[in-house]
Amino acid sequence: MSIQPNMVAEHFCQQFDGQPEWIVRAPGRVNLIGEHTDYNDGFVMPLAIDRAIWIALRPRADRRVAVHSIDYNERQEFSLEDLTDEKAGWIEYLKGTAWSLMDAGHQLTGFEGIVVGDVPLGAGLSSSAALEMATARAFAVAGDLPWDPAVMAKLGQRAENRWIGVNCGIMDQLISAAGQADHALLIDCRSLETQPVPFPEGVAIVVLDTSTRRGLVDSAYNERRSQCESAAEFFKVKALRDVELDLFSQVGHDLDDVTQSRALHVITENERTLQAAEAMRRGELAALGVLMNKSHESLRDDYEVSSDALNAMVEAALAHEACYGARMTGAGFGGCAVALVRLDAADDFATKTEAAYKEATGHDPAIYVCRATNGAEVVSAQ
Ligand code: GLA
């Protein structure tokens, strides 16, 4: 069973006397299509999933933040008057978000609270973005700050880039802040405009965790980012978003082979993402599935961010007759794949894909049938 507000309130009562004043949640995400396009000013189409980070909180007058993590069974504190990076693990996400909000001119109120979540850590389902956006939502409700999802997502991304030191794009924070129940969001990562795209009837989104993790993700990610930047420079544009396939076909061969393949992925992935949003609006699940499969091939062959485990998972998923399409999702090199599956066969799909993947790789996967939920929100006021 997923986490419920009364469970979160109970955790608060056990750690601090009395009731919390507010409960907030911010979800993890899975990206349906549009991978490694966000930092190229391109298009992505993720959904917020029914796994989230929750904070129950009560404001305090002394500008201190005292938080007990249920998952780490640990309490940490800091003062808003004196924020220092002590590399102290999970609390740095709260500190970094506080720093980013204050740096943008917001007056923050301290609070005591508990944090609890069910977004698997390190699986590529954006547990960090969820923690940043839950923290932002908590400070916003405690200090009566205006809540604009895109503005808050930018501040969360800044915390991740500058405090945590991970050079991510805007996708994870924005979908965690702005997600909509029963919809994916088509996001223009240049304007930050979001368009909700409803899920057609009868389809399940299945997250397939390979249970493999790769430490090298950060350096490979940064390398891909700079390859994209040099390709954009070559085309004399601000970002690869501005290059059409026609132009690429005419002059792209003057790039070195690797940069050419990276650019080809980004340019085609942007097109696929726009086509995928159209297919989904029209309820054309077979067409959407084909685009997801092509995305996987492009990430595997041109962008080179897949892995044997991810490829085996996608292959296992596609072997099931109820699967419309499947691909790796997130940064890559490990973590999760995502599949679009006929709803009436979702359980059978999960069982058979699990067995086939285990047989092929020897790894024990985790499989979740997901629902699209709202982004960061105040769930209840006591
Ligand atoms: C990670 C980053 C995102 C995005 C994806 C790849 O999840 O945090 O900003 O770049 O990788 O699409």
C-alpha cells in the first residue's frame, strides 16, 4: 500500500509531541519519452508517479529546521541563519533547497517535521527532485510563499546543481512540482510551458527496475552535455533544440562521428516526443509504443547511455504480447525501464517480464504498475 496522510501524521506524533500543522508530498517521476533532451532546451513527456516523499511539519519561531527521517531513522537539524554544506547526506537536500529559496529573496520560517518516502533511492525515479520539491512545498506553506510550480522547480534544480553538485536539467523537478493526476506532461524545456496529455483508457504504465546501479552516471552525463554543447556551437545555435533533421542531414557529416551520433539522438528524440504527445492525445497506443521503442534504440546506439541490463529488460518486456512499447528511462547506465502495457494484462506482464529478465541476467528486478498523480501539494491542514 502506498503511503497515506494518516500514517505520515502518526510518524510526526511519535517523533514530536502533538499534531503536525501541515502534510505535504512531492512525487517521483518516470519519463515516457524525451530523454537527454531537457538540457538541450528540448521536449520531454514524463508523469509524476504514485510514489512520493512526504513531510509532516509544524512551524517554529526560532529559524531552526529539525527533521527526522523515518527511512534513515535519523534526526538532523540546521539553522536558517547559518547554512553550511557539511556533506551530511539527506539533510543537504533540505539545506540546499532552503539556500536556493533564500537566495531568490524568500523569507523562510523554520519548522520541525518528519520526512518519509517510498520513491526507491538511486533507481532513476527522481527521489532527489522529490525531496527538493517536498522541501520547497513545506517552506512555502510554512512561510506563506507563493507557489508557482515552474519557478519552484527552477529553484529546486538550482539546489541540485549548486548545493548537491549534480548538473541535471529541469525535467525531474518540474514534473515533481507540476504533475497532474491521470496525465503525462509535455514540457517545453525552453519556455517551461507544460501541456497535460491524458492517458487513454485501458493502458498501464509499468516501471521496470533492473536493480542495477552505475556509479559512473555523473561523468558520462556531463560528457554527453558537453558533446551536445559543441554540436550546438557547430550549428551556431543556442541549443540542439534549434536544429532540424534537414539541416543535420545536409551538414552534420562535418562533425566527428561521436558528436554526430549524440546530436542525431537529440534531434530525433525531440521529434519523437512531439509525435508521441500527438499519438497519445489520439489514443494511438500502438504508434506511441513504436516511438518508445525507437527512443530506446537511439539511446542505446547513438547516445550510448543504455546498459546490458536495461537492454535485457526492454527485450523481456517487448516479448509480451500486451506490451505496446518499452525503453530505458532517466539518465541511463542502470536503473529503470518503462513499458506501455494493456491494462487488462498488466499483472501477467509483470510476472512474465520479471521471470524473463531474471532468467536472462540473474538479477532480481522490481516491477511497479504506476498511476499518474499530482505534483507537489499540501495534502491536509490539521
Ligand atoms: C536525469 C536528469 C534529467 C534528465 C535525464 C535524462 O534524470 O536529472 O534532468 O537530463 O537524466 O533525460
